Amino acid sequence: MKKALLPIFIMFFSTAFGKTPSSGWLQKARKGYVYFKPFVKLKAGNNRMVIFVTSNGKIYKGRCRTKNAYPKCIVTPGKKFDSPYNEIRYIILKISNPLPPEIKKTGIIENSIIKE
């Protein structure tokens, strides 16, 4: 019973204090066309890469793109999606040459939508 209530309390407190999600969907509109992009929020740094994997096996990559010296950045793939209801998994990699990439975190993109 306690394990079932834990996610509810976490969601309540994160929305109550205005915490933005670490993953979700960006809703964008260009020339009358509305599209969605999955995003993952990371600490800024050049040594991180995110791999997005769709439910039908297609793979897209994204890197941290910051224009200013902010402590966080939003990583999105180049692909535009018509609907935010696709199940997309992400893998966060730490790149450190000459060693192989190290998996830092994996997860599923949340269904929260942020209008941009």
C-alpha cells in the first residue's frame, strides 16, 4: 500500500512546488503546423549525449545545445513528431574519450506537454 502511494505523493509535491519535469514533450508551431519533440533536461556539459529510441526501433540522437551559460540544457532530437502519445525511451550517455561511453540513466519520456 505504501509503495502505491509514493508515486502519487511525488507527483503532487513536484507539481505543487512548480518543479519542471526532467523529460516530456515540447509543443511547437511553425507556419500553422503543430508538432512535438521529446526532450530531456540535463546539466550543461559537452560530455553528455542522449539517444532516443521509438517503439518501432528507430533511433535518434541529441546533444546539449546551450547558447548561454545556463546550468541546465534541454536535449531534443532532430525528428518532429505529430503526436505526443508515442512511447519513446531515452538513454543518457557520458562520453569520455578514449574510454567507451558510459550509461548514466535510462527512462521513458513522460506525457507532460510544455508549449513553446
